Amino acid sequence: MTTKQIQIIAQTVGVPEKSIQNTISLLDEGATVPFISRYRKEMTGSMDEVQVADTKELYNKFLEADKRREAIIKSIEEQGKMTPELLTKLNNALYLNELEDLYLPYKQKRKTRATVAIEKGLEPLAKIIFAQKDRNIEAIAEKYLNDKVESVEEALQGARDIMAEWINEDIQARNAVRRLFEREAIITSKVKKGKKEDGIKYQDYYEFSEPLSKIPSHRLLALRRGEEEGFLSIDISIETERGVDALDRIYLKGLPEAKEQVEQAISDSYDRLLKPSIETEFSNISKQKADSEAIKIFVTNLRQLLLASPLGQKRVLGIDPGFRTGCKTVCLNEQGDLIYDTVIYPMTKQMEAEAVIKKLVLEYKIDAIAIGNGTASRETESLVKSVVKNGNLKAAVHMVSEQGASIYSASPIAREEFPDKDVTVRGAVSIGRRLMDPLAELVKIDPKSIGVGQYQHDVEQKMLKESLDSVVESCVNLVGVELNTASKHLLSYVSGLGPALAQNIVEYRAKNGAFSSREELKKVPRLGAKAFEQSAGFLRIRGAENPLDNSAVHPETYPIVQKMAKDLGVKVAELIGNEQLKSKIVLKNYVTDKVGLPTLNDILSELQKPGRDPREALEAFEFASDVHTIEDLKEGMILPGIVTNITAFGCFVDVGVHQDGLVHVSQMANRFIKDPNEVVKVHQKVQVKVMEIDIPRKRIGLSMKF
């Protein structure tokens, strides 16, 4: 990394250069983003996880540019065309587009009009005309006639083709047109001939235009999808005169006759070469920007969903509702293990179903009942609540999102967990487990299937996967993982582990029994010192002999805590949760060359509440009892609802009628809202007013302004 690259990352992230240098060193050593942000605060200057992740992203982009620079330098040197001046320019170029501009004249080309003209010997003529210092250009052109060039006009045309390519490959010209596109580019779309009826869902874009710099991501992605599906044609451009004028100011500077030829070359270069090239560039840039914004929305939603409030280790009755096929019903113990399953038919055998529910709640000492929010959910909820109320049962009733449950139930993961059960039973288990711990269950599902994204199938898939994997990793490590009960899928997201080591941990656990200490992790096959360093602080062992093994205190700092306890004349266990003893600790006495006050303050926080779950406590929620279907809705109704998805243009809210309603961003508050996340988050309980009901199209318009 060059000093300039370090400076740019530091300025972008907003931290000192030393912090960036140290963070990059840690990344090069194999440290993860959660580990760096949690356990290396002294080195990073207490950079948070977002700053560390941004540093990693920018660092990788510069590495990519460095790799491309090496390839370009090698290519030009092999052509024998490298000069000291060009090498300096290449080494000073920071970004990929700068490198590609410098490389453009040396790129191996397919046959072009310019290369054909050069083969005919017309390059010297092009140089004479381009200099614009000679008169009587036609007379000069006559000297270049030969068996391949039969007329003066053919010679001049060839010279113009060569000049057009020079202009296209000139960084000054490309940057001039780029600046115009940045300020003035308009994106337009039209319906393709004969596609008007078939593409009716894109009707809003049949005659559409908007400044490219202002178009929101969801609109651009809709346009791109319409183009991809063959219904729309899209153009990104500026006024031709503006582009040509900008080039004229650069190149027109000489005698009239030569100047006229250059002017024609400029116009041709812009229309045929520059404009299409820069349009493609800005099309890609705008797509990347839209992708980034859409992925950011997805990541924010997914994070909120993964960190949804857990019920915790309780005994749960999970119900996957259904009309014709009945309700798949399962009983789970505190660890989420399946201990019983059956099918009930509340719609056709109500009394029998009620008796079974009551029996299961009592027999298996059920603490809570989780009902999937799909088909027949409201009817099932009404029956279950009636049983609980009439039977004086103490089980709380919760509606749980089914999104992605069917994906899980048919997955290899589910087949491995429940080889002898069908998909319906697996789905009911997933619903029950989601109530207990949404994070632990949702990590088993491809995030794209969870249903909290916007145009997730249209964005760049590699970037999407990396971003979603990062947010899952972040959430898992923020919460921490119980080493003795976590599935291999949950363990695989722990800092420093991954699928192979997670599998080894599960196999070791099955063979040797529960882990008694973090130190025992070192006995797991292939789990070396680096993996232990990166993962140990995020793994919890409930009931371990050393209470610090159930905290976020890293084993590398155990000696510090032991010294604190020794200095106070107590055991480490006595420090846990003891505010009086904690107040006697003088942190500066424990500062070392590697451990400073940021880490020491984190240790004190952990001693107060070791292993504390950062997620909010679960709150009870009920839909309106008299609203079950879209036909029950009336304009003006005020209803309780749950936010299920957030997009750039608003949020979707479940009001209990099997069809989410839209609260447009303009209806979210009595003030201007730029980002819906300012107001709501996924799974938030809200009150909404019904503004519009379109039963044929199954659309519900809602408002939070009332």
C-alpha cells in the first residue's frame, strides 16, 4: 500500500492514517472484522465494525487496482512501448478507470477503421492535419495516394478515422465528456415496438426520462429489469452539441482547412466512439451505485431481522397452519430439540384440535406457542388463544414469520437434522425455533430467501452474497454463540471458524461430550492458534468452571482479570456482577503496552453482565381481532401491524390479512423522510391507518400519519 492510498482510506473512513495502517496489518494477518473491532481497539483507535469493514473494502479495491496495474505495465513493456513518463503515470494512477484510460492506446485492438487507415500508410497525414499548421490539405493528401488509397477523399477519410481514435483515447477528452455526463446525463426509456401490451407492468417507463444523478436506486433497477426482460430500451446521454463543443475547445486551434477536417473527426469520434464508451461506463457506474444502495437496504433489513428479540430457552409448541392439510404441530424442548409431532385439524375437527393443544401444553410444560403467519394463521391463532384462555394455560401465543421456512424444510440442512421427518414437520420446527432464537434458525437459510430485500435478484450477486455473509457474521459475533448447543451452521459464522472447523467442533462435541472450557477448543482437530485467537472471545460456555468462559472477555486478557481479583483479595467469580468490587478497580493500574483503557473498559462492562444478550426483550403483540382478510378492511381503520420489509420508497406492514400493506415514505411522518430507516425497522410494532384498498390487485395503502 502506498502512502497516498493509506491517506485516501483514512480520509474516506474518517480516522487517522496510523489506525488504517494497523487495521490493514491485522487484515493481512488473517484477523476478521468482528475480532479487530472488538479486541484490537488499541491498535485501531477504537474503530467500530463499520469503519473496519469499510477499510477492508477500500483496501481490497486498491489491491485489485494494483494487480491490474502490474498486468498493464507488463503488457506495455512486452510491446516495447513503455516510457519513463508513462510508467510514472501508471504508478501514480490510483483507480481502475485511470489505469484503463492510460492503457487504452496500447490495448490490443480488433481491426478498426483507424487501424485499417494506418495500414494504408495514412498516419503521417493524420499527424499533419491534427497539428493544423498547414494549408492546402487536399494537395498534401494527394501525396498519400497509392494502390490502397485511390482518392483524396479516401485519404482524408482515413486520416479522420485515425484522428477520431486518437481523440477517443485521449484522457483529456474522456475526462471532459465524463464531467458533462456527471452533471447533465439524462436516462430515458421507451417501450420496444410490439411490447406495449406484454410489458404493461412497466407502463410508467414507456416514455420516461430523469437526470441520471438523481434517479433513485429502485427506479433504476426497475428500468434495468424492464430492459433485461425485453420490454424497454434505455439510453443514457447528454446533448450531442454539448459533448462536441467540449471537444472542440480542446482540439480546434489552427488553420481553417485543417481545422475543418479535425472538426469532422471530433464529431465522428464523439458519436461513434466516445459517447457509446462513456455511456456504457456511466451505465455501469449507475448500476453499481443502485446495486450498492439496494444491497445496503437489504443488509439493514437483514440485520434488524437477525437481531429480532428472542424468546430464549423455553419449551415451545410450534404450529404451521393449514386448511385442507391441517396444522403441523411440534413440541420443542429448551434446546430446540423435537420431542413430539402431530397434525391437528382446527377447521374440520375443532373440538379434537382444542383438546390436543391443551394436552400438549400441559404434558410438555409448554411456555410459548409459535404460529406461522401464512395460510390459516389468523383462524389458528383465534382457536389457540381461545384454548389458552379457557384452559387457564400460561403459554404465551406469538405469530412468527414463515418467510423462508419452506426453503429450509426442503434443504440438505433440514434433511440432515430430521432425516425421518417430512418437510411439513421440519417447517413447523423452524417456526418454533425462530421464536426461541431467530438468529440461530435464520442462519440456516440463504438470506435472499428471507424476503427482506429490494430487487435482490437484479443486483450483482457476488457483491450481494459478500455483503449478506458479512452482516450474518457481524450479528452472530455480536450476540455470541453457546459452544455446547450451537449448530454447525451457526458456528460456521463465528469469527475465524468457517464450515470445516464448525463441523470439527460438532464432531468433537459428539465424541467427547460438552466442552468444559474455552481452552479445550485447542483439542479440536485443525483448530490452530490463529483460529482460537479469532474465535474464542465470541464463544460462550454456560456453567463453565471459569466464569469468564461465558463472557466476551477474551482468554488473552484473563490474566488481567485474575490480577484485578487478586489485588482485591477475592476470586474472579466474586467480581462477576459485583458493582461494589468493580468500583474499587483502578483501570490505569492494569494498562500495558498492548492493553489500554478501551479494552479494560470493555472488560469491566462484561464483569457487570457477562454474556449479556444485546438483543431487546421480546414483546407481546396482537393483530386486530376483527380483521382476518383484506375484505374485512375499511378505509380509515387504525390497526396494529408489524413492519415486514423496508425499501427505498417506504415500508411494508403486516396487519394480519395475509397481504402486506405499503406505507409510502411520504406517509411515514409529518416531515420529510429521506430514508425510511429513520422511522422504522424490521419487526417493529406500529399503528397504521388504512388509506386505500384495492381487492382485485391485492394492494393496501397505509399511513402512519394520523
